[in-house]
Amino acid sequence: MPVTSIAGRDIHVDAEGFLTSYDEWTPELAEQLAAQIGIDLTDAHRKVVAFLRDDYATQGETATLRRVSTLSGVGTKELFTLFPKKPAKKMAYIAGLPKPHGCV
């Protein structure tokens, strides 16, 4: 399992850079991960990230874009605005979760 250093911490990641250990994630790490992909986190971003992490803890897998838009109260258009181009991958990356099934 590859290890990368982010903000002075060693973090376990997969070949695509997604965290592989749920417990290594912190809100501060989320800020760093978001900055790496050009996103400045706002409260709206944090709401989505918190939903994803809570959902993962209960479901055992990363929520799809449809699940997030249906259950989080944040519509699909807003998700695309918050996380441009590939929102599901970007949300999961910042939330420190595995890439959702079906993402290329």
C-alpha cells in the first residue's frame, strides 16, 4: 500500500491517491486534499464531505452522486458547481474515502 506525505503526515493511499484508511482523515487534511485539486472548501463543501463520511460509516461504501444528491439535500447541479467536472471522485477524495463504484 503506497504512502504519501501531506502536510507533514504520512498517509496511506491507493494507486490513484485516494486514502485507504478511514481513520487517517482529519478536517485539516481535507483542506490540504481540496487545495491539491484546486478547491477552496466552504461550509457547503464541508456539509457534503460530512454527509459522505457519515454515510460511509453506516453503509460501508462511498455514496454515489445520486445518493448524495438525494439524501444530503444538496442538488446535483450544486454538486457540480461545488466540485466541478468529476464531483463524485472529488468529493470522495476530499472526504478521504475510496473512489465510488462506477467512477472511471
